[in-house]
Amino acid sequence: MSEDAVHPKIDVKKTMAGYRAPRGTFALVELADQRYLMIDGRGDPNTAPAYARALVALYPVAYALKFASRRELGRDYVVPPLEGLWWADDMNSFTGVPDKSRWQWTMMLMVPDWIGSGMVDEAVARTADKAAGERLEGLREVRLQTLSEGLCVQTLHLGSFDDEGPVLERMHDVFIPEHGLQMTGRHHEIYLSDPRRVAPEKLRTILRQPVLPR
């Protein structure tokens, strides 16, 4: 029997509930702790050099992990979608007319649970050996960290990132208080579409907010 038969390639978008959300309404989901490759920054993601540097650092490490998992463990998987935690001193900068210059963020790629921290360290080191300049600078900031969100509200947004404001207003100001909840943690986005290849009006993004009972 082939390794592929024993360990078929995993795609978390198809196997994990957190990567599925309804469009046009909000759903409550209870999420287990999950580990991510993370890198922090601040500023407008369209113009901040730190944002581009973060992606240039994260993806090579994620692919190094994927190939190491397939080679050493016989377990292959689709590199999970890019995710981001977003916050600001004034969260109103995310609704209405957003002020992206005030945003802070953590960009993330999920790490499967069968991959140990040692493999992550080796993947970062191997990637750094081949890197220089801005990529090497970004690699020094990559870390493996567990994210604990628990109970969350989420929905699927179809359209431009700039059109998320009204959806977030309904989530924050209507759904969450009407269900006796309060926001906790950071606004979380999961990018199911590649904006380099998909028209803005067709982008699929999961919008998530951790919550607690009041």
C-alpha cells in the first residue's frame, strides 16, 4: 500500500470546521487551540513594507515544513490559507471608513498538529540559510505560537476587503450583544482566496471574532 493510501493529503479547508462559515449570517463555533507560524507588524497592508516582508518570510517556512512532513513523516498536506489577527487602539478604525494606517496585525499560517516544534526550528534554519536581505530579516521574527480562541462568531464575506466594514458593524453591534456575548481577543480573518488571482468582488474571507458570555 502506498504512503498516499495510508496518509492521504490533508486540506484543512475541507476537514476543519473553523475553515467553513455561512455567508449572509453569523454562526457560533467552538474552536480548539491551534498552532501557527506568526509574525507581527503594523500599518496599512497595502503599503506597509513590514506586511510584504511578513509574507515573504512566512510562506517559505510553511512550504519547508510541508516538504519535511512529506519526506520525513510520510504525511502531506495543502499549506493552509493565510490568516490574520487585526486590532487597533480604537477598533472603530475597522468600521465605517477604515483608517488602515492605525492597524496592527499578526499574519499567520497554521501548522498541523503532527509537526513538532523541532521541525519548525529546522525549517526556519534551512530557509534562513538560503535567504538574504529583507527575507532574512523577516525570518528572525517568525515564531511558533498557540492561539486559544474558544467560542467565536464567524461569517463568510464575499467581496473586497474594503467592503467588510458594514458586516463587522452588524457582527459587533447587533449579533454579539443580542446573543448576550461580549468581544474578547482579536479580530481574525481567514483568506480563502488569493487576491493576486481573484477579482476583488469574488474574494472569499472568513471574518471571526472571539466572544465570551456577558
